[in-house]
Amino acid sequence: MASVVEEISANRHHGGFNRRYKHRSSVLGCDMTFTVYFPPAADSGKVPVLYYLSGLTCNDENFVQKSGAQRAAAARGVALVAPDTSPRGLGVEGEADSWDFGVGAGFYVNATQEKWRAWRMYDYVVEELPSLLRTAAPFAACLDADRASVFGHSMGGHGALVVGLRNPQAYHSISAFAPVCNPCNVPWGIKAFTGYLGEDREAWKQYDACELLRAFSGPVRPPILVDTGSADKFLEVQLQPGALEAAVKDSGYGPAKLRMQDGYDHSYFFISTFADEHVNFHADALLGPPGAGGGKQ
Amino acid sequence: MASVVEEISANRHHGGFNRRYKHRSSVLGCDMTFTVYFPPAADSGKVPVLYYLSGLTCNDENFVQKSGAQRAAAARGVALVAPDTSPRGLGVEGEADSWDFGVGAGFYVNATQEKWRAWRMYDYVVEELPSLLRTAAPFAACLDADRASVFGHSMGGHGALVVGLRNPQAYHSISAFAPVCNPCNVPWGIKAFTGYLGEDREAWKQYDACELLRAFSGPVRPPILVDTGSADKFLEVQLQPGALEAAVKDSGYGPAKLRMQDGYDHSYFFISTFADEHVNFHADALLGPPGAGGGKQ
């Protein structure tokens, strides 16, 4: 029986494998690629899943090639799942005119504006991809897709915070590198939300981590870890970690660890420096002392 | 006073910095780029230097972005120096026609054929770059360029073995990922050596690790570590690790550890898997127990 996914590359790495797949997304209406890192432990049992959501202009390859996160994932026995950042190849007029809107810039929302109706990356990440991992070969046999966490970078750090805070029962832990913390109030977010969601700013709030924190009702509270570099050129205008800090404080959300990392910028050098800590943070939540995450299974 | 190098980028990484430079190479007659990873220890004293020689089609960026070697280099206090793989921008007719000859494919030789006379990557790596690190700002103050080791990948693994075996007093240790072990007898090497060195095969032997091992007279013998992946698509035709094994055996050279790594291919996923071991191997030779490498300083 043919699988619904086609493996397009496989590279051994830290004792496991990076495997890249192509599949037809029914949510997005196009072919999509994603990469799964299978740690060695996936050879002998089901392992939990840690999603990584990438930033603007990226696809699944940047993280897979540059983060070095596979090392800790291998050591802890966690699979990494890296999706692409938008639909591709649909031929929507102007879809590739901007690096911060359209192709490579899905912002992890479900668009409501007719022209961009295919841009449903929220549903793709939260529904379609987990469902695929639960049911399709070769994933169903070796991944425990009901035991998941999420992290991401920049636009994808925003995505991780949003999908995690909106589905606290589905993600054991949430972390981000240099996330866009308050997209409703910064140029990248305003451009994306206006284009995908229209002018009604109330509709934007469901995709803003600061708004979600202030409205958060629990009771399950996945722990949050956020690192941002003090030398990040997008710090003040686009990222605004201070807005997230204020929202955490106002909402009383916890546990949440928000850190400023001295001298680091927006690049994958920053991500790879702290990748071990983030993977271990998630592995503790997913696999930690017996009972630690058991209630969420 | 202006430095002879221009810093073109700087990214904090694992507590240190990747710094990329441009300079005018007098040996090659063109501008060249290279990257130095300064570990945190370089802030407070001189650190030894580990050169990394890249493979075909690469420049200094592939290793810097994908290997993850900075992590162990930071932990051990070793600087990484990654040069480019050929002269660039000289406009020699046909220089970019092949991916395995000309631009990006210097093979770490000094060309003797008139057309390719600028291709003197051997002298660039062995003479000009170390001299620059010894004398120019900002290197002279924080690098101990007289305490060096060398490693590389594929064409650069060949390069590391050749520069190390020809200058055993200058390199404390030598390692390689998937090196071209016996270039005199494989298609990549025959094409490159014919083009750069002409038809006289005797002249090729000074750039062939197997030939150098068989002629090796010591007395200083830098330890050698070589890893090659069993799933490397270039294994049989281009790399020939068996030829190196035979040469080590015939020559009685040691210590030399030649390993086959099951299921690994030719990619940076292979390199990053074993980067820690290679950096630690060199750090042991450069910084290991007092007296271990002291005689070479």
C-alpha cells in the first residue's frame, strides 16, 4: 500500500535519521514538504514529538541543517518535526512579492481574506500534520503524536506561543527563540494580519501571544521558555520581548522563563547556541520524572 | 592603523564569535574570505588554532553554519579557522565551468600549469594564512598560531592529510571526514592534478596522502583520525579509504585511527555527528596533559 507521504531524502545524523517528506495537504491545497528527525530511540519504541516552527523566508531545511538540535534530541529520545512556513506553488498573484508576506510567511494563522484563503498554516500545524503523524506510515509506528511540544524562531516563535497557548492540552511545553511577541502592534504582524485577516483587529487577537496570555483561563499551563538576543536587529521594532514580559506578569501565567541573551543576534548561530537547553526543557516536560506529564497523555 | 583584514560579519556563538574577514591574498592575487571562530577563552589569553579545509563547491560558510564544531571549540578553548577553497574572481577562462575543477576546487596544491598559476592553495593554507594570524590584528593578540592542528572534509580531508603529513612539525594533529585518500588514482584527483600540475605523475605524489605516508620519515608523527561513512556515495570511486588503510599499514605510521561509520553519507549531517570527537581529538593534542605536545611548540 502506498503511503500518503513520499520520502524525498534521508540522512543519518547522530545515530538517527533526518527524513524529508512531500505530501499533499488537503488543508492548504498544495504539496508540502516537512522533515522529521527520528532519534535512535524511535527504532525500538514510540517517541514524543517536538514541533519546530520556522521564521520568515525559511522552509524546513534551515532548522534541520543549522540548528544542531538533533544532537540533544538523539540523546533524549525526542523526534523533531519541522514543517514549511506557508503554502507554495499556488500561483496567487503577488504571493512572492514580499519576503514578509505570502510565500514563506504564513504567520501560522487561518486566513479569512478570500485572496489568501489557502493560507491556513494554523490548521496545518495544529490539525493536519499531527493527524498525519498519528495515522500514516511510517510515523504511526514510531511516533507518539499525542505527546507533543512546540518551539520556533521569530515568526515561528510567535507561532509556537500561539498554537501552544490556544491548545494547552495538546502541547506539554512551549519555547521560542526571538519570537514576535505582540504581532498586533508591530510592522510584520500588522502587515500579515491585515492581509490575511482583514481590518478587524478583534480577529487578530487569537493570534497574539500577549493577548492570549491576558485571556488565558487554564487550567493546564504548559511551561514556557523564551530566549531573545540583546543584539537582535529586530528586537525593538518587531520582537518586543518587553510586551511578553508584561503580559506574563499581568496574567500571572507560569511557569514562564523569559531570558535576554547578551550579544546574540537573530541568526541560527543564536539558535544553535541554546538548542540544547530548549530541547532538554521540552524533553523534561515530555519524558521527565514519572507522572510529570502523565496527566496530559 | 588600518588592519590588513576587513571584518565583514560577526555573530556571537556559544559564548564566542564567528568573525568573517576579507583580505588581499598576495599568494593568490585576489581578495579572499575566511572565518575565524574565537572561543570565549580568546578573550583572556592566546588560544591554539584548528584549521578546517572545506570540500568541493564550498567556501568558508558551509562549515561555519552547519558543522556545529564551535560548541566543542568553545568548551575546549580552541579557535577554528576556515579558509575558502580556491581563488575567486580572477576571470580565468573556464574557471567556473566545472564543479570539481577551478573555482571552489583548488585541491590544496600549488599549480604549475601556466593557465592556473594563481591556484596556490597549498601555500595559501600553509604559509600565508598562518603568517597573517601570527602578525595581523586582531589575530596576533589572541591566537597562538604556532600551536596548530588541521582537519577537513572530502577534498579538504585530502588537504588536511597532505598539509599535515608534509609539515608534521607545524600541525599537532590531523583529522579528516571522508577524505579523498588517494587522489593520484581517482577521477577527481586525476582531473585536478592533470589540470593544475600537468601530465608528470611524479609531481602529483607530493599531494597524495598515501604516497606521503609511504615516504614518511618522521620523526614527529602527528596523530591521525579519519572517519568515513559507509553510505557515502563517493566511497568507492573517489574516497577509497582502503587505500589509506593499506598505506598506513605499509608505512607503519602511527598513531592513526581510521574508522568506517555505519550508514553515514557525505553530508554535513555526517560531519556534525562526529564534530565533537574531532575537535576533542585535536584539543587533546593541542592542550592535553602538560608535555603532551610541548615539544612541538
